[in-house]
Amino acid sequence: MIHSSELTNNSDAVYAQTNRNCDRTRRGKHKIFIGMAPGVGKTFRMLEEGHRLKLEGIDVVVGLLETHGRKETAEKGEALEIVPRKQMLRGEKMLAEMDVEAVILRRPQLALIDELAHTNIPGSQREKRYQDVEEVLNAGIDVFSTLNIQHIESLNDLVARITGVVVRERIPDRILEEADEVVVIDVTPETLETRLREGKIYAPEKIEQSLKNFFQRRHLIALRELALREVADNVEEDAATLKGQYCNIHERVLVCVSTYPNSLQLLRRGGRIANYMNAPFYALFVNDPDKFLTKSESLHVETCEKLCQEFNGQFLRVNGNKIAKAISDVAKEYRITQIVIGESQQSRWKLLLRGSLTQQLVRSLKHVDLHIIATEKSH
């Protein structure tokens, strides 16, 4: 389980070391609090961190706060300076939006800006709030913002299939990818349902309708998994960009096949492991360019490829006369966590001279689990 505390990069220490005056020569840092649905506590957590940083001497203002009538959230926003909203007359109604220019003119070190995916009032200088946030960041001001998982563009169709609701307010994936830090605010579906029934999320007249629609238990379970997985993917991708660093949060299974008959057995075993782990599945055949495959051997490899595809796996072919190195290179490239290989078919004499494939892989792949499958004996 991934919790917000595990995904925080010691932001307090970073802010404590920051110059007290806002630095206009740099782009501000962006931290996003993300959750599976309204009511998980994203805004509350953002305000908590704002209060703590203010006590440490950081100049913090609230650029935009949406309480939605939630008493606890409104109380948490007290004692923080709030930049007044810009009043805009639309027809006969006076409406209000975040005053971006006022926030920039105020020049705080940190601005708290709620509901990143919000669509601004028609006629506003920018269409979306995330565009407003980019203006604030470009002015050298750090920003904390909030977001629900269903508002990410690439997840829109998936969320619609899960919930039956087409979310119209969306942000480009790049906003999440470019963020300096993403923190998932995680609660169980049961906790969220309790909050909803207690009137802590919506007004009483909306509770039963919400429970029958968006807040169904199965919807919340799926959305929670999406939120946790999205942040895990970001952590894994960030770690992968660091030279020599690996952070394989998701399992990935690789089966090493050869011209030996037991390859089909290995594929079936690997397919079961991948299915059990809900993991991507790969099969690898290392072709020695110094050896020519017979017709039967070529047919056998093709059979392996078809079986791999039946398991919804990806079949990989690479050339190399050093099998262990080829497997190791592929494992690192595809960030494999589990490798399935067969027991050695070599003679004991060759094993003594050259060492086994297993020993070579153990030496080169420190953080990969090896599954050595014994060959089934015919009776």
C-alpha cells in the first residue's frame, strides 16, 4: 500500500532552506495532492501543510479555497491569509474567480490553490485553473494544488467505463508529469462512505443519490486503485531516470525460452505467475548468430511465440552468443522483477567449466527473483 507519507520528498526541509524572499529567476515548485474522489481530505491536508510551513517562517497565502460548505475545511483555512477573489459580472450575476494577478503581485513564497481541474468563468483571461497555476509558477511562486484522479485526461474513458460518468473538467497528463511532487491522499472506501453519510462531503439531500451513483463501493475501489497506481507509476518513472537506480514498484514477468521442449512448460508457468500478480508478461528467445536453427527448432520457437500471445504476452527476440548477458540486458531494459528459466540442460562438466546460467543471472541481476523450473519427467 502506498500512503502519502511514503511519497513525500521531505518538502519541509526543502522549504526551510529556501530563501525567505520569492525568487523571480526560477519557476516555482508544484506539489499536487491527489485522491480517488471528493471528500478524501486533499484540501484539508494541503491546508495542514500550509499552516505548518507558515509556522516555520514561510510566507504562505491561499490563492483559492473551495470549502463546499465543509465545516472542518473552512475552519482549517482560518488563520491563513486569503487573497480576495476577482469579482466578475456575467449577465445579472456577480461571479468570482481566483485573482491570478493579485496573487502574483502579493509575491508570497507559497500559494495554496484548490481544484486544479476547475473551468473558469467564460470571459476569464484563461480557460482553466491549471493555466492560472502555470502563470503563478512562472512568476517564481511555489504552488500546492488539489486534484481528483478522474480529472486526468488519459484516464477519462476508463473512469467513464467504471462509473458511467463522463468527467468534463480535465487536465492534460503533462501537468501531473511536470509536477515536482505528487502526494496521494488515501482513505478506504468504507471511510469515504462514512464521511458521506455523516454529511461531511455533500449536503444531506445529495447523500443517497451520490451513494447510488458515483460513490458506489465498487466505483470507489476501482478509483482508489487508479489513484495509487498513477502515483506509483510516477515514482517508478522518476527513479528510472536516475542513472544506476531502479525502483520497480510493479511486477513484470519474463520467461526465457529456448529450443528445448520444456519451453512450453515454462511459458505456462510464467503465464500463471503473471496472471496471479496481475503483471505484464514477456517471453525472450536469445538467438545465437553462430548457430543455425533446424526447421523443427524454428517451428518450436514459433509455437512458443503463439503460446506467449495467448497469454497476452510480448514475445522478444534478441541476437547474442552470451545468453546470460542478453537476458540481463533485456531484464534491465524492461524493468523485469521475476524471471522464469528451466533447469540447466548442460552436462556437469560444462557447468564446472563455465558456471550455470542461474549463477550468472544471480550475479548480474541483484533485485530480480529467479524461478528455476524443473523439467517434467515422462513416465
